[in-house]
Amino acid sequence: MSFYSEEATSIIVLLVGLLSVVLTGFATPPTIFVAVTSLVVFFYLTWFRRSYLEEPADTMIGLIPGHYLLLFAFILQGPVRILILSVWSLLMLGTMGYDFATNTELKLVSAKLTTMFLYCIIWCIIIFLFQRVLIRGLELVSLAAMMTRLVLAIGGLIWIGIGLFRINRSYT
């Protein structure tokens, strides 16, 4: 039996999702969000991706455990707000959508634009969540918080620009 990256990622997703739920004390909103999202990701990785995509490339699927670690960081900092859970769920759905769009056989302009759009959304959400964790975790205030946001925004825009350039070149 060979062990594929989808299976390893899906196991990590379930374990970190379960650990996140346990650490929240089984509060209702985080439990529902994490449980539903973990199951959707698990079935996408183990069933849909393996059944409907022939030889899928590992696009951003390898980042999913990192997405869970971002949520885990919020959970360790205290009660998680619905806004953070919603944005995090969009991150997970966007990552799966990006994976699906990238692995389609069609190399049309619409596929390229969809991939580029989802790439921007994914990285904007990651940068937003990361700056929230960083500012909250380091307890930064006023000028330090603004400088942190500015540096992350500029770095994020450069990162997104390089990624969009790379995606654009891959579709030509």
C-alpha cells in the first residue's frame, strides 16, 4: 500500500481539527465550524480528489495543515470569534477550489482567471489571519501594530504579485 500526500494531509487535518475542538472546550460555534470543515476537507482529499482528478498535482493542498495551525493559534489565544471562523472557512474552501481549478484539464482563460482570483483570495486571507494572530499574540498597540500591518501588507502584495506572474506564465 502506498501512502499518498492526500491521505497524509487528510489524517493531519482530522488530528489537528480534533485537537482544536478539544482545546476550545467544545464551545458550539468553533466545534461546528471545525468539525464540518474538517469533514469536507477530509472527503475532498480522500474521495473526490482521488476519484475525479487523474494524477492531481499538489497545488496548495500541502498548505492545509498550515491553515489549521493558524486556527490552532487563534484557539490557543482564547475564545475565537465568528468572524475569524468564517474567514478561516473561506480560506479552506478557497484552497480546495484553487486545487480543483488548477487540476482541471482545460487551459482556458476562464480557468486562468479563476485560479488567479482564488490565489489572491487565499493569500489575502492568510496574511489577514497571520497579522491578527501576530498582533494579538504579541499584544502590539498603536504604532507597532500599524507598522506590523504595513510590513505584512507590502510583503503580502509582493508575494501575491510574484504568484500571479507565475500563474500567468504557466497558462501560456
